[in-house]
Amino acid sequence: MEIYGNTLCISHTELVSGIMTESNLKQLRNRGKLRQVRRGCYGTPALFAVDSLPLKYRTEVYRRHPDLQEKAESKPFMDTITPDGEAMAFYAEYVLADGRHLTTEKQAEYANNCAIMNAFRRVIEASNSHRLRQSKPKLNKCEFWRKAAAALPRLADRYPHSLPESQRRLQRKFNEYLRDGYVCFISRKFQNANAAKVDDDIKESVLVQLIAHHNNLDNAAVAGLYNAVARKQGWKEITASTVGVWRDKYDLVTAAGRLGATNFRNTKSMQVKRTRPTAPFLMWTLDGWDVELLYQATTTNKNGHSVTTYCNRLTLEVVLDPCCNYPIGYAIGTHETPELIKEALRNAARHSMELFGVMFRANQLQCDHYAMKAMTPLYSVMSDKVTPARVKNAKAKAVEPYFGYLNKTYCKLLNNWSGYGVTTDPKRQPNAEALNQLRHCFPDEEGVRRQIEGIIEMERKRKVAQFRKMMENLPEERRLVLSKEQYLLNFGAETGFKNAIEGGGLRPTIMGIKRDYDCFDINFRRYAGERWTVKYDPDDLCEVLAVSEDGSLRFMLAEKYVQPMALADRKPGDAAELQRVMQFNRDLEQHVTEQLAEAYDKTEQLIQDNPQIGNILGRLLICDSDGQHKLPKARKRLQAAETEAVEIPIIPQGAPAADKDDYSIF
């Protein structure tokens, strides 16, 4: 930008650097719509007159260079009306009290007002400067403002504005502009403040408090209470429509008081957007749902009369894998309990084994806070990390919308469907009159259980192929195996009795049948005095878990292999199992022999130093060939006493001691 021949000019490089394209520049120049002041040559850029640029390009030039009006002070009034870049920036960034911005049209209108007022000011200042320097007559203000007001309609075509065309009002607006600056053109009507009745912080606070009341008062009630205060304070009274305006204005502030913190967090707070897990078993989420399927149940009241009810529902506990919304586990009960959650997790473990041959745990388990203290140990067994959702934050759990999907996809097609919920639009609910007529056809509790089981099985069939395919995305380090021991310890059923080790192992009674279990762990037979609690899986009785009374000892027992008595009845595998038992017994005997040998080695020196300890006659009643027991024993004692009385005193000091007899244990 530079002044060339008393003309404000812009170079070719500045124009094509984001203001307009090269082709636009050539077209405007060829059509005569852009005046070229200087041709370009080597080392000298081409210059174009800024005032010959079309309005949108000229506006962009002044927006980038807000101080250009200072370079055109010497130009006449009508020729020096230039866009005010600072004014444009001010109105573009100005924020009204309610958080809104000025519209683009208003920004341009107010910026043009400022540009025209700046031109008026420059003419007045230039006239005063010439008068002082050249002794010219003083500027006639009345004549100036008359001409200025008369020129405004002609300026409106090029610079749309909202300046008053009255001479006196225009002069007052000019003085206001000099005093207040850019803000003087912003109309108070944007805030409806000209006739506002709630026009200070105290009145506003009273109104906001009434709107935010926990009773969720309507507009008429709020207006009545506010007016009661207003009459005592001498304020202007308001109407219900006024309250409605303020309710919309302060909806964010009053929502928590009117509707509660949960509603505020779900509708006003910023929500987190998440993606589904990329593979199975990365995350599980579980929750209970009162299935919208009705069944009939008959009970006896206190008078002994039978009463049938038709509004009963069952609870479905679902363990959901959100990777493809696959119900990996479920359980059905009358209501949600820790036992029902435990059964759903057990079903999840069993179903993972049915799909992949191994029971898997989840890397992360999301749950609610129901029975959190009691269920945390079990959650920790079934997952690597437990992440409870925030209380009353249904959006955090993917299982919540899944229940709505089951209700809409499956339950809605059944005759005993009860609907969506009490808060749903009645037009979307089933016909209550028809349900009342069909109530005698409702299934019983067992029938509804079969309906729910059918829904889950159908859902699994639809998604099992995708679930298996996505299993390929699960890294090896994320495949957390649930051991059979942990499974039985946490989910196994108990016989109700305790068993002791017998020669054949443990013989618990399971489901009314005596069964034999044994363990090939040598340590198991060391605790013959313990009494064991047997935990078993009713669906798989091949293995059980034996747990000691204090829970410190646990051994996995396998069902004993039954060998045929007759060799002719032998089947393939019988010999191998027999050899396995015989090898175990040989190892057991070897283990016992090694333990005894170690004990003998440790006591041998003690026996040598104390022969009487090794006197087997002092411990066992073994007779000699004559049938005597006491006589050999007495002789032995006398010989020992005589040796002690006669031989010991004659041993010279320092002489080697006589060899002592060796006594073996047996």
C-alpha cells in the first residue's frame, strides 16, 4: 500500500495474495472496472487505485489495513469515505448480553455509519486546520450539517447506513459518536432494554430463583409470585409471557433446579462420544431389565381365596459385549439380585467356552453401583479392570439402549407385550382395552421364561458369525483365560456336606448320586485329616474342586476312571489309565521312601551319641528264641551299667575312646 500521485494505491502482489485471483484482476482491468495507476516493470510493481476496487474487495483491503483512513486525510469529504477496519473488527467481535453476535447485515450497516462519521470529522478537522493556517473563514456548522444530511440518501446506494437524515439529529449522533465511540450505534432493541421491566440484577435474581424452583412452577405462577414482590418493592409488574422469555434466556441456569441434576447432566452437560470395542472380550457391560412381557400368576390371599394377577414381569440380567452388541451371558429372575448377576456371569463364562473352547474373562467390566461392595470380588475375577458407571448416568452404559432394541425388535411382536414405559407417548403404546380382554391368554411364568430364552437364542444366532469373525482382532495378550479352578470356586454349586479323603479319594453325593473323584497331586494325600467342601458344575461333572474348611487349600479332582475287571472287557485307553495310576503309586512310594531316608539321615548322629535312644528293646516287646523278653532286656541293662562302672575310669586322659556299637532303627 502506498500513495502514488495523491491516490491511495495497492500493488499487484497484494491484490492477488488472498484478496482476489489473478484472473479476476485481469478481467476487472480489461473491462475498465479497475483503474491501473502505474504499469509494472522490472523492480517496479503495478499499482491500482484502491477507490476503484469493487466494494467487497475494497472492504477486504480496509479490513486488512484498518489505518488506511489516516492516509487519506487530505481528500475531500465525499471522496474520503473509506471503510473503517477497526469498526468492522469491533462489530464482528461484539457479543450481546445474551451471548449472541450481531448479524452480518448489522455489522456492515454500523461499520458504514462509522465510515461516514469519520469522513464528517475529517472535513471538519481539515477546515479548522486551513482556517488557522491560511486565515480562511470559519466553517459554517449549520450549512455543513445541512449539506451532510442532504448527501446521506445519495451515499446509501454505495454505503448502506442507518444515520438520521435530520440535520439536528445527525449532529447529535455525531457528538454521541465522538463521546461513546463505536458502541453508540448498537440499538438497545437487541436486548429489549428500552422498555424492560426487569432492568437490574436484583429483579433478575428474584425472577431466576423463582423459575429455578424445584416445584417447576409454570409461567403464570412465577409471574404471580414475582409481582407480589414487585408491589412491595415498587417495581413494574410482569406478565406470564415475559416469564417465558426469561425462562428461555436462562434455561441453562434454571434447568438443574427445575428438572434435577441427572436431567441436567444428560441434556445440558457436554457428552462424550465413544467408539465400540474393536474385538470381543475387550469390554463387557451388564445390567438388569424388567422385560416388557406380562404373565399371569395365581396366589392365595389371607382369606384363602385364589387371586390371579396379569401384570407380572420378569427381570432379565444381560452381560453384553458391545463390539457387536452380542449377549455373551444372561440370567432370568423375578427381580435383580446379586445371585442373578452371578448366574449371568456364569452363563457368560460357559458360553465363551461353547464358542471358543476356552472360558475367557473380560479386559474391562462396566457395571452400575447395585450391590457394588458384595459383587466387586466377583467382578474382579471376571475382568481385569472394573469401571462402574456414574450413578444415574444411563448414557454411559451401552446395555441400556440395547434393552430398548430388544423391546422394539422382539417383545413388541408378542401378544403379552406391555409397551415402552409410563413416560412414553400413549399413541405409541399397545391398546389397553385389548390387553385386558386377552389377559386370560397370557402365559404363566414358565412360558415367559421360554419367550425370553427364545429371544436371546435368536439374537445370538443372528450375531454369532460376526462375533466369531471379530475374535480375530483380539490380540493374544488380551485373551484372558478363566481357569476351571477359578470358575468352580466362584460359580460352582455345593453338595451341602463335607467329605474326608478315603482310599478311593473323595466320594461326594452330587444330585443324589455317589461319585468318586481323585487327584494325581501327591500333596492332596498329605491332608488326610482335612474335611473338604466339593464345588461342582451341574453341566460338567468331569471335574470338581475340593476346598478346605478354612479355604486355604484347593485341589482340582477328576472323576475316577472305572477299569473293567475282565481283561476281555478292556477298551482302548484302559491300559493307559491303569498305567497312569500305577505310575502315580510308584511315584508316591518313592516320595515316601525319600522322605523317610532324609529323616533317618538326620537322626543317625543323634542315635550314635545316645545309644539308649536306639534301644529297640526299650520300645518294642520282641521275644528271643526262648520266648523271653524281660531277661534279655535286664541283661542288656546290666551290661551297660557294668561297662559304665568298670571301663570308663581306666581310660587314660587323651586316649581314643572305644568304638561304640551301631544301632539301626529296625
